[in-house]
Amino acid sequence: MYDQVRATLIERIELGATLDEIERIVLMSKGLRPDERRDLWWFAWNYAPAPEPTLH
């Protein structure tokens, strides 16, 4: 379950998810332990998608 939520967070963050959406994903995911929720919050907060390459 943890890996599925993490993959969802990556996808949604790359598409421009709001903090409310991220919070909803983490809190509404069933089967996560409190430490897993905390780890997912830290992951989401620190995740920075790779910038799009620019063509010159």
C-alpha cells in the first residue's frame, strides 16, 4: 500500500497537486501506519520533479 500511495503522490505532484490534495491522498489512504503517513508527508514535502529540458 505504501508504494502505491507514494507512486500516486509522485504522479499528482508532477501534475501540480495542491497541498489539500496531497493531504487528502495521505489521510484517506487506508492501511497505512502512522509512521508511514509521516514518511509520505516528508516525501511529498521534499519531492522535486526533474525540470523539463529546454530546447534552445
